Amino acid sequence: MRKIILLTFLISSFLKAQFYEFTFETQVQTHYTEKGLKFFEDWSESPKEREQMIEMNRNPPKEQFRVIYNERFSQSEYLQKLINKQNHDVMSIVKLPYNVGRGITNNYQENVYSFEMDVYGKKYLVKDQLLKLDFIDTNRTKQILDFNVFEAKATIDEIEVVIWYTKEIPYHYTPDIYFTDKGFVLELHYKKSDDESEMINSWIAINKKVLKKTPKISPPTKGIVITADKVDAVWDEANEKMNTLYIEDNSVDKK
């Protein structure tokens, strides 16, 4: 009798271990102050080009990410769109979430996130701590993809973070680097402001697919390991070297 009860419990636990693949729609909107708008006066003499670029930053095309997860990891992967190369005269812009780039892997046992970065052929492995925030519930609720979700807010380093989480998925995961013990995040917004602009990053789950088995996820391992605060410096140094080489090559050609 005890074996039958134990077997029933194991089968029940197995049936509850449901995993989904989510499609998230993202958008990175930048709203400029008067000071920020002055940059575009130097960028182009054409009022039409300036307004077009400002509007594209204010309301850029929405991008999509595939998010999968298992008992230990979650992984966000950018779904790149096909670009119509025939429209050469049409300006286009791709803006991806500030913290994530083209995708990250989150390790919730070690509370770290990681992603690989290629800087002009040199490989880096960005690895840093996930940011666990103390979110405060607002008592607002709604539904996302048939899940009941709850709104909560937090602030970190003057960045306002808003999440909508569900308790119906038994993991405290997120598509970004902000996470909480409250539940599984299906919508996320964070706003960063300075004297030139206000940038709003948004993630919204728009589709779900039931998976037949647990996804296999392996964190990236290749490249020189750096922390997230070193990323801008790495790019700045690489761009400076490329600009120097470009100037030297042009000088040689003119002789």
C-alpha cells in the first residue's frame, strides 16, 4: 500500500513539472529632453532626418526573444528578423534590452547571469550577479496568456523597475537580470533617466508553447571573463584602436 501511495505521488509530481517556451516582445524607447535633442542638431542638418531618427528612438520596432527554462536555468535568445535589403532608402534601427543584448543565460542556483560577446573577433564572456530586488506589490492584477499576474515595483540605483509575475509557474525566473522570490515574471519594465533622456525597456510575454520535455540549457563558457561594468570600456578601447588603424591606413594611402 505504501509503495502504491509513493508511486502515485511520484506520478503526480511528474505531471506537475510543466515547462513552457515563451515568446517575449521587447521595446526600448528613448524620450529626449531639450538638452538631449541638441545632439541631433549636430548629427544632421536636415530637420526631416533629425525628426525621423528621434521618432525611431522614441518608438522603435518591437523585437522578439525566445525564453526557455528548466529547474536551474532560464535562457533568453534574440529572434532576429529578416531584413528587406531592397529598401535601401528606408532608415532602420534595432534596439535590444539594455541589460541583455542578444540573449543571456541565468543561473538561479549561483545567482549569476552570463553571455558571450564578440568584439571585432575577440571573444569575451560577460558574467555577473543577478539583481534580486525587494519588490512591493501594488495590488493591481490582470491576465497574461491565461495566467493570473500581479504587479510589483522596486527601485535600484535610480532605476524604476515594474514587474508582473505569476504564482502559477513554480519558478522565480525572469527574462532579464532583475528577479524576485515573488514568482515567474511575464512582463517587465524598467526606466532609466538622466538630464538628456529617459529610456524605457519593456518585456511582455505574447505567446507560450507547452514543451514535451525539460529543456536542456548550458551556460556559455568561451571567452575572456569580464564583469558587466567592464563592457563599455572594452568596446571603447576596441573602437579607439579601430579608429587609429583607420586613420593610419588613410595616411599611408595619401602618401
